[in-house]
Amino acid sequence: MSIRAAMHEIGSKMLEGLINADGGDYRGRTIPCDKGEPYEFIGYREKKLLTVLGPVTVKRAYYYDRQGQRGCCPKDSTLDIVGTSYSAGARRMMSKVGAYRPFGLGHEDLYELAGIVVSAKEVERMSERVGRQVEAFHGEEACAALAGDVVSKKPTIPKMYVCMDGSGVPMTKKETAGRQGKGQEGQAKTREAKLGCVFTQTRVDKEGWPIRDELSTSYTGAIEGAEPFGWRIYKEAKRRGMDWAKEVNVLGDGAPWIWNIADEHFPGATQIVDLYHAREHCWNVGRACFGQDREKLHQWVESRRRELDDGRVGDVIKAIGQMSSLPGYNKEVCEREIGYFGKNSNRMRYAEFRARGLFVGSGVLEAGCRTVIGQRVKQSGMHWTVKGANSILALRCSIMSNRWEDFWEHRAAA
């Protein structure tokens, strides 16, 4: 550790010399201005900057627009340090740690692993700042795809899947004020983060089971309403090449907002209710009507499982209707589940879907909800603002989608 600290100190001195080799980036007595009078050279100003090698001092030529009463240091734009005292490398490390770890532990990790001394609050602020920049960058890419500004034609995609789900995120009291909750107090404690993923499928295995294309999954999500999220997932599908997909499939549970988005943004797509969610609804009926009789419960649910696998939703509905003759019949639950299966029967043609080599389970997104959302923003004791949670979700979606490097390359080239 001592050797590393000494090497960092030497490295920071070398880096400081390299950065200041231009003498401060003097560009003449005046430089052009977009509005008003040209910027005039005033003098040199120093800036303390924390880098991955340690602190350095940057010498910069300062120019001032007297008419607009604003100044600038062109060198800041060149080094990507406008409005910050952290280098791009330090910001990258801080935000990635913040994407994975609680801020209080993240700043300890940075010191232990990289010798960077920052506070937990600095990690939090930087993570949120970079998260907003990541969201803006990916949003620009998506809008470009929506506008047709992407020139190169993508290769034909045999099958594309669009999956959607939601997961509650614990929020501060301010963020849930006036919102109805499920608890006895009636006060909401969470806000729903909507998560979507897009992936592709090219082949099936020897037994006919679908195989997801390697590294084809991308995520997008935020705490927002169904309408903006609908546009979000639609633009992501367009960015991924939906226009060149031979077949588009939408996977989700029975939540109405998912199918409303599917109808609006993905007309003509095959809609599939996740098979395992459908089975869970059978379990809901069984538990409500059979109580502690586990043998009858399992027998009844197993029969419904076979019917679902065959796509015989009408038989499932009929079996639930026949529960009224049982002593433990729960009318409310049975009527609710009959409605669920009735509304989604066309989305439960599982035998047909499997014959076509399609996925019938949304396991990819279920795993995504755990990794993208659950593992970071739903830990014990956490309470978020919408702004803070969305910044972290943007970071995690970018990393999990293998787009993290794209963002930093874009900033380096800008």
C-alpha cells in the first residue's frame, strides 16, 4: 500500500506536468463568442482537480465576455472538467461504485482499492450527476433511432422480445405524500419503478427450447408513469432494430398498463403472459379454497398447470368456477382470478407459442428486476427520492446493458 501511494504521488506529478505542458492553453487575446462580444483574455487561473492518481493543479487561461458578463476557460471543455473538480476518470470510478454499493461503503471501497479520498456524500452527488448524464446520452440515442437518424441498416432479427414489469422502491415520506398504500395505515411507502428489457432470439436448442442471443439484453427503466415509460421502451426497441425484426413479442404479467403499452406502441406484436405468473394465479385460488389440505391443493394446481401448458385456459376457468361447491370456497378470489384468465386467455396460448419456438416466461426481466433494481435500491433501511433513484437506475441499466463504455467514449470524443 505504501508503494502504491508513492507511485500515485509520482504519477500525479507527471500527470500535472503533462496537463500543464500547454502553458495554460492560451488561445490569443480574444476568442469567438456565440453571442455578444468576443471573450477577452484576462489571465490565468488555477484549479484543483482530483484524478485517479491523486490531486493535481491545472493552469487554465481565463477569458471573459464583458457584454454578456460571463467567463470561461476553454481548457475545461478540453479536459471535460467544466463545473467539476473531479477528472473524468475519478467521476467514472465514483459513479460506478455508487451504482453497485451503498454510498457509505462506496467511499471506503474507493480508498481501499484506488487510494481515492472522497466522502460518502461526494460519491452520492457524483453518482446522481453522472446518472443524469447517462440518462440524457441514452435518451439522445433513442430519439435519434426514433427519428430515423441512424443511417446504417441493422441485420435482420428473427425474433425480438420486449418485456416489462414493475417493482416497488422504498421512498422518503415526501415522495409518497398523499399516495394511497396497501398497508393498514393507507400511506404508500414505495413508488413503482418500471423496468423494460429488449433481447433477441435467433435459434432453438435440439429439443426446441428457445435460446436467447448472447449479450443481446438491454435494459431501460425509471420511476415514472405508464405513458412516458411506454415511449421509453418503444424508443429502446427502435434503437435495437425493431424495424428489422421479423417477429416482435411482448412478454409481461397481467398488469393492464403493460398491455396498454403493447397495444399502443407494438401493434401486431404477439402478446404473451408470463407462464409462471399465470401458474401463480392458480396457486392463489388453490390456497384460498383448500386451506391446509396440501394434498388436494397440489393435485388441483397440478391439473391446472397441465391445462395451462396446453393452452386450455377455458378449462382452467371452468375448474375455478366449479370451486363454488367446496366448503372453503372464496368467492372474491375466484371471481377475480376468473376475470384475470378471461382477459388474458389470448395471451396464454402456450402450446402454440412453444410450437413456434417462443419464450413463454419473462425470467430475463424477473432477473433484471432483482439485479438492476432490487440489489441496489431496495436494501434494508434505504429510502430514496425519485431523482436519486432514477439516477442510480440509469447507471445500472447502462452497465447491465453493456453500454457503459459507449457513454464515456462519447464524452471523450465530444
